[in-house]
Amino acid sequence: MTTHAVPHMTPRQHPIDLSHCEIPHPKPFVCDLRVSPHELSGTIEHVSNIEYVRWLDRAAELHSDTVGYTRKSLLSQSVMWFVARHEIDYLGETWRDDELVIATWVRSFRRVKSWRDYVITRPADETIVCRAATLWVLVDLPTRRPTRISPDMLNRFDPLAKSSSPQPDTSCTSP
């Protein structure tokens, strides 16, 4: 069994101009990443597409940590975010030792769901290498059923689509 290290990603400490990325959220969560050798494809000397998914997950986790919803605190409440869908547009390649910036923000909350958007860019040449979105569902761990997102969680994540409380889910799709 192959194990992969958690991507070495850190919240950005200094402001960065991301105007070339056309990010709609006024205060996205931003983190830095340096591509390591284990993230390269075994066939071609560029980053494996699987690593992008790891990066998205880690960026979401770090953002959640900064607003007070660590995985440990979610477990203590017997809830966890589960991925229902990833949408990824690969727009450029990345290679060993590239220094990347990942910006993420919550687009919207519904009763039990949340859309989160991401942009991965290489500041050295202002290349946007990836745009992505993930549909997350908050799940009650004992029942494995979706559970309502609290008003506190909604407020802390500062979603782009503002509302006073999570909207009722009237979609016909699952989850």
C-alpha cells in the first residue's frame, strides 16, 4: 500500500496580488505550496492530477482550521465534511519545486451542502494552473446522513453568497 504525505502547505503570511485570477470573494483563504518530488507523475515529470485533489482537500482543511472548525473539533461534534463532487479544470502544468499559491473560499451554503471554489496559480509567471470547485456535504457520523449546517458555521466561513441562514435545499439532485 502506498502512503502519501499530507501536502506541505502553509497559510500565506503576506498579502499577494491575485487580481489576475479574477477571484470573486473579497477575502479568500490563501496558502502557499512548494511542489515536492513525490507529487510528480511516475510517467511524466509533472505533477500528477491526483495531487491536485490532495491540494484541494488540504487547502479546505487549513481554511476550516483557521475559522475554528478543525477536523478534531468536527469529530467531537460527531460530524465531518464529505466530498460529494469535484470539478477540476487543469489549465497548465506544474513541476518539481514550483512555488504555488492556492486561494479558496466558500461560494455558498445550503441546508446540508457547501460549494467551495479554488484557484491554483504560479505567481512567478502569473499562470493559473487550475480552477476547481468541490461540493461538500456535512455528515452526521453515527447515522452517516447529511446534517444541517449551523448558523455559526455559516458565519465563520463567510460564504460569497450571503444569507442569514442556510437556504432550504430545493434541488432534485443528491446529495
